[in-house]
Amino acid sequence: MSSSSSIVGLDIGSTAIRVAVAQGGAEDNLRVIGLAEVPSEGIHKGVVTSIDDAVSAISSCLEKVERMTGSPVEHAWVGINGSHIQAQSSHGVIAVSKPNGEISEDDVARVVEAAQAVATPPNYEILHVLPRSFTVDGQAGIKDPVGMTGVRLEVEAQIIEGQTAQVKNFTKCVYRTGVDIDDLVLGILANTEAVATKRQKELGVAVINIGGATTSLLVCEEGDPLHAAILPVGSGHITNDIAIGLRTSIDVAERLKIDYGQASSSDVGKREEINLSEISAEEGFISRKNLVEIIEARLEEIFSLVDKELGKIDRSGKLPAGIILTGGGAKLPGLVEAAKHQFRLPASLGYPLDVASPLEKVNDPAFSTALGLVRWGLLRAESVKGFSLPKLSSLAKVVDKIKGLSKIFIP
Ligand SMILES: Nc1ncnc2c1ncn2[C@@H]1O[C@H](COP(=O)(O)OP(=O)(O)OP(=O)(O)O)[C@@H](O)[C@H]1O
Ligand SMILES: [Mg+2]
């Protein structure tokens, strides 16, 4: 296998760095041939805190997967996350260029570029422009205007931007490992590609990734992203709460969460006790009810912050395809039921779609961003190969083109 034919997704998280290597299979099936993870170093909340540490952690993760697949990683689709990333809505307007009023791909690219001209704060750079819908001569809700006739073309788009310094430090870490970046992709955007079906995205769905230091969400409707947010709380906060509440070390708190934790305390008996000496060098007994109540309280807070985001776009309790939970934090037993209850919506765990792999880890919710990056890469690679017309469902195509241009023309 040559390394150029494989697609690599690199997810640099606060808790772990994960990489997925795949080959495009028959139809849309991904053949995942390598998955590796190492504990994260030098990264906190998606922000680089030590370049050297981050480079060595990323390198060791890449080496691990290279041993598995037997070929070097030369380039990768890299996921970016972090509370410095923000999303805003934007609007672009242009006059259609052809005298007969037929809208061309160029017009679409121009109007999306016009939407980019929003007031981005000076220390921020645009990561994605996600066109949501077009308006042709006042007729709104158009998904693909190419070939239609009109004089005035408008677009509604979501702009995702990150702090320039953070983005630069982040890319520097990857380049220093000797790997080229195919593109930087917002983690939750890639994650959604892996776990949400086309139909769910049409109906209205929210993908929620509970990581170690962040919880990110993406709401899709009519096939396209409607709202994205990265909240600065994650499952690591649950661990911290346990350590403080039960006065244990962080390591013991983490073990308690993973071995004895669950999302709801209602079915935990008051007399259930955990013997600390069974899981650590620490002595003493802990009430399991107490432990689960601590977890429950923080989880409720995380969910209510997410629900507030849904409220901002008037989708609280209103998403027909419900909630899909992913990320390492989603492995907490009883989480799905707790989500159903708090969001008043259907909920499920996110499993990667259309993936063929002998590796068990493909179904680990913590790997869903790395797998999503690979799927994202596959979709982009196909669009280049096939020269297909830009469809909004493969929205980033137009945008990638523009990003490429701006990279060339803007110093
Ligand atoms: N079985 C489990 N039960 C509960 N929580 C778990 C379980 N396994 C892992 N976690 C938690 O998941 C979190 C890590 O999730 P993940 O690996 O998705 O984070 P990350 O991608 O490194 O972080 P971020 O996305 O915030 O940068 C940790 O806080 C960990 O305690
Ligand atoms: Mg993550």
C-alpha cells in the first residue's frame, strides 16, 4: 500500500491524541487499517501550552500507527478544537455576472467570499465558511443555485474562526513532526460526518462531543450546519469535582468515575460503598451515592449549557432527529437516558457509519473525531477526483477553493 493512497485523520485533544488511517473502499465505505492513541501532552483546551511536549506526543502517536500500517504518515487532515474558536452567522450579496442571469459556480464562490467579509476581529482567522442557504432574487431557501436564473444572489453562512496565534502554534506542532496538513477542520464538524446520517442532518440533529476539557456541539438542519459551539467544560471537570468533593487524588477520582460512575443517582442505594484500597493505595470507604451525585450535578450543568446553545437558535426540545453523543465523556453509563430526560429529545450514542474494520476501537466514541476527519478527507478527495459540481451538501468544497485562493493571494 502506498502511503499517498491512504487518508489520515489526526485528532489532537486535551486528554488524548488519536490518529486514524483509512483507505477509501467500495462506495462510501471506509476501510480503517490503523488506529492509535497516546495521552496528550502540551495541549490544554485545544490551546498549545508547550510546543516541544505536543510535538513529541504527536510524533509518538504517529509512530504507533505507522507500526500498525507499515507505512509512514506524510499528510493528515487535522482536527482543531478549543474554546478560542467561535462561530458567527454571516450574509453575502452579489450581482450575478452572466448577462443572461444564469448563476454559475463562480457566482457561488463569489457570494461565499462576500459572506467572508464579515468583521472578523483582527487577531482571528477564518477556518470555515459554511454556506447554509441561498436566496435568488428574494426567493429564499435555495440549496444549490447553480444553473438557476436571477440577478441578485445572496447567501446565509456560518463563519468559524479561531485565534490566529493559537491556530499558528497548533499547526506548527504538526509541521514539526514532519507531517503536511491537508486541511485544518473543526473537530465537531468532522465528528458529525462520522456519526450523523444524511437523513438525520436533514431532519435536524445535534451532535455533542464530550471531551476532557471541552464539550462541542454542532446542530445540523436541512442537511447543513446551523450552529456550532465549543464550551469550555468537559468530562475532566467531573473528575476534578470528584477529587475536590471526596478529597482524593486526581488519579483516584478518574478511576472512581470510570469504574463506579454513572449519569443518574436515582437507582444508587444509599448504603453502597466503595473500598478505596481496592483501586488505589488510598485507604477508606466512599459512598457511591455521593460519587454519582457529584457526577450528576456537573453533567446537568454541561447539558444545561448545551441546551442554552440550542435555545439561542430556538431548537431547545425541537430537533426531530435528536441528540447524538460522542467523545470519551459519552462512555459514562446512563448518559443517553440522562440526555433524553434533560433535552426532552431522542438521544443515542454516536457510532461511525459505513466503516469496515477489524479494529475494535472503531466503535469507541472517543475515536469518532479521528474517524470523522478521515471521512471528511475522503469526501474532499473524491470531489477533487470527480470534478463534480458543487453541491451544498458537500459544502466545504466551494469554501476550500476560496480558502485556497485566499492563501495564494492574501499575504
Ligand atoms: N468509561 C468512561 N466513563 C466516563 N468517562 C470516561 C470514560 N472513558 C473516558 N472518559 C472521559 O473522557 C474524557 C476524555 O474524552 P476525549 O478523549 O474525547 O477527550 P479529548 O478529545 O482528549 O479532549 P478535548 O476534546 O476536550 O480536547 C476524560 O475526561 C475521561 O475521563
Ligand atoms: Mg476531543
